[in-house]
Amino acid sequence: MTAMHAISIVDDDDAVRDSMHLLLEACGYAVRDYNSAAALLDDPKARDCCCLILDLHMPGMDGLTLLERLRDDGFDAAALLVTGRSDNNDERLTRTGVLVRLEKPVVEEVLLRWVEQACGTA
């Protein structure tokens, strides 16, 4: 599996992270998952992906702050943001190039459609 078909997921909710991991893996993607922004930043392989799926609200560094940091470092992979809250972060979403903001619980078919678009596997 190449980086073109790899996904990195960052979510502090084990159940959400595990369900996305299993779904995407069953669809043929190589998946790495992390329970925090710090865990992703500590793994040099995490950036070797076509798509990031980031939880907006996490303890420590939130998903948008993580994405801003990655963008500042030149990382340009597609990013999907998932959230259980209805915050208005439109300016930051646009500035960081978030492909889509999805509400939890994320519908599997919707997640797959956006991942396929992000990775060019549609």
C-alpha cells in the first residue's frame, strides 16, 4: 500500500477511532490511528498519507491547531475534520484547506466518499 492509499486518523475517542480504522482498512486503505495530536507528531510515518482525519475537539492540541502546525511545516495532504459540536470555525477551516467538516456520528458512506475523493480512489 502506497502513501497514496494511506490514512492517518487522530481522535481521542477510542470507539470512533477504532470504527473508522476498521471501515477504512476493510476498504483497502492502510490506516494509522492516534489518540492525540502529540502521538501523530511523534510518529514520522504519520505524514506518509493521502488523507488525515482529525477530531476537532481533543484534550491538548485540537485538530485544527494540529492541521495548522502541519501546514506550517509544508504538509499538504487532504484533511477531513470530524466533530460532535457545532462550532463556527469557517475562517480557520478555509485557511488550513480542510476538505470537509463532518458531524459525528459520521455516516460510513459519507466518510468513504470523502476519503475516496481525498485519495483519488473514487
